[in-house]
Amino acid sequence: MDTVRSMLRYKGSEIFWLSPEATVYQAVAMMAEKGVGALLVVSGGDLAGIVSERDYARKVILRGKHSHEISVRDIMTSPVITVTPDHTVEDCMRLITDHRIRHLPVVESGRLAGMISVGDVVRSIISAQAHTIHQLSSYIGGTYPA
């Protein structure tokens, strides 16, 4: 089973973050600019929370608030569920499903090492299944090395 480390090797470990004092408008603008659905919230070098498009929709728009007037601190999700590079894809799928989340920050030795999304997990599962199908087809067709 693949690990978070292998997913990060494929997608990269770039982290997009902002401070808790940033406005929600700044967070949404950054998500749009970077093409991501969530940003990490970092305070004093430590992971303080995560803010997502879902947080924006549920905690700003539906409550009639204005994104220029509210800070990320007021809508971020905290504490954050994290994984390490050694977690398996199966571990990640279980966390995503059980907690109904879409993003998992990756922490290694107390430091942020990247972030994976449900899309990264699904991509890894599909790749593993395609590899297995190819091996089984080769075996059945007689081209599998003995």
C-alpha cells in the first residue's frame, strides 16, 4: 500500500498558508490564485488551523457575514487532523471518511511537510488498482514473467 510520502513525491510538498489575522477575503483570493480548496493557518511557525471553501460557505455566506470584515481565525477549523509521511493511503481514506474532511496536512518531526487532499488519495488508489489489473491481465494472458 502506498504511503503519504509517495503521494507527496508525486504531487510535491508546496504548502500554501496564511496567518490567523488575515481576512477571509484574503484567504478566498489566495485559494483562487493557487487553485486549491484549503489553506493552512500558521501562527508563530505552528499549525493553528485550516480554512477551506466549505468553512467560507458555511461560516460566512450562510451567516450573512462579510469576508472583508472577518478574520480567518474566526472561521478556521481547529484542531487540525494531520498525518505523517508514513501513514498509508488506507489510513488517509479512513480519516477523510470518518471525519468528513477533504484535506490532511502532513507533519514530520513537528514540521509541516505538505498537504494531501481527497483527490490525491483517490488518484493513488486508482493508480494502484490499474497496476494490479495490468499484472493480473499479464498473468492471465501468459505474458507475466515467471
